[in-house]
Amino acid sequence: MKAVLLDAASLGPDIDLAPLHEQVDELVVYERSATHETQTRLTDADVAIVNKVVLDAATLEALPSLKLICVLATGTNNIDMAAARRLGVEVRNVTGYGTASVAQHTLMLLLTLANRLPRYGRDVAAGRWNESPFFCLMDHRTLQLEGKHLAIVGQGELGGRVAQLAEALGMRVTFTARPGNEAQDQRPGLADLAPEVDAISLHCPLNEATHHLVGGDLLARIKPGALLINCARGGIIDEVAALTALREGRLGGLAVDVLPEEPPRDGHPLLDALNEPLNLIVTPHNAWITPEARQNVVTLTANNLSDWKRGQ
């Protein structure tokens, strides 16, 4: 059995691929693959292993030997799933590989926003502490998280881990109803919780029901000074509307690890706004990148290969 890994560089240079080698007779590894290269590179492969390389219908139709696609991530939006089903190509992804890593990053963003670190860091760099008539700076009102209310959208493994960490800080946590299913869900909807919660953390997939879930209407209802964190997918919040709310003081802090287009080749309003004195954080989709999480991706993918072989 031959497998081809199309974008090994997306896992980083310090990851051991031995678990994958052990599952196949031949593993061909490419650091990166452009869309126009994928068909040639997968010509005689039984298994394609990809992270973010696009495998569209035309490519899949030209690969009669292909039997399995292993995605080195949870999302499968880079695969034409309908074409794969039609052609009998199985698709297996990995989940839960970065729970500890992403939860840690989420908590870091929450703490950083609560303590207004972006603004105080800017003040210290500008020499304002040196000029203070007192021993400290206290121009930006901070938020003690103990006793505050956090709403989490997404009660999966990751949302549950974030809840545990927040509760360890003394926060009260409420999971919201699944977006788009509020009428059949006993949990409160995000729109109902917005006026009372002190922070919102998003850990749900991007789909029709969650696109711009946090948009102008919800931001108009949100508790003044609330913190908003998105470590899920870009586009779940309306970033432009959220930036406006932040500038106007209706939002107390905004932190995102994701943007609608990644990498943001053409820029983004949130990136431009980093030059402004705002309680704003943008991290480069790296909540998941601890070495432990990236190695776990390989381990879980090897397990997928092993399970698939047993079913053949």
C-alpha cells in the first residue's frame, strides 16, 4: 500500500512521522504541494494524507487508485466530500488532538483581555510608566474573572476543557444552545445570554447556522465591557462589526486566533487595528501548535490507517 503525504510542512519540522511509515508499505512525503501538483503526486497512491491541500472533484475523478483520504485535521472543507462519496473514496479526519493546547491558548486570551495587557503593554513601551506620578498605571479598568459569567458556544471536548479551566478561576460557566437548534435545545441561546455574560468563548464549527453568529444584532445586546474570544473558525463572528463595537467601547476586549481567510494575504481590518490603542489580540491560528498536539495528529492519523486496513 502506497500513501502520499502532500503537506508535511504544515505539521512543523520537529514531528516524528514514524507511526505513518509503520502503517504502509511506502510513504512518499512532500513538504508542500500546490493544487496543480496534487494529481500527479497522487497518481498511483492508495492513500492521500493531507492537511489543507484542496482535493476537488476533478482531482479525485482522475485518481482511480485512491481509496482513502486521511485529513491531518478536524475540518474537511478542503475535500469535495460529495465527490469522494460518489467515487467510493473514504475520508477520515482526526479530532481531539489539540484539546489541551487550544484550551490553554483560550485561557491565555481570556486572562490577557481581562487584564488589558494589550493596552498596558503599549503604555509601558511608550514610556508612560516612567512618567507616572504614582508607582503604577491604572488607566484601563481590568476585570477580575472570579465570580464572572462565561458563555461557551460548543459543548464538545474542547468546550468542556475550557469550562474546567474557567471554573478553576472561579467563573460561572453556561453552555449555550446549539446555534440553529435553539427551539429544540433546553440550554439558553447565545442571544438570550448576551446581556448578562461577562465573556463569550466560541468553540463551534463554522456552518450556515454559525456564520456571523456574533454579528451586529447580538453585539447590540451584549453586556457592555464583555470579552469575546474566537478560537474556532473565522467568520463565526462578524469581525468588522466586532471591531466597531470594540472601538466604541461596547465590547471590552476582542481576541481571535482565526480569520475568514488564512493566511490573510490581502490583510484584514483586525490586523490594521492592531496599531490602535485597543484591547485587541490577533494570534496566527496557532492555538493548536504545541509539539504534543502536532505529534498527536500523526498518532491519530496512524490509528485511522490501522482501523481502515482492518476493515478492508
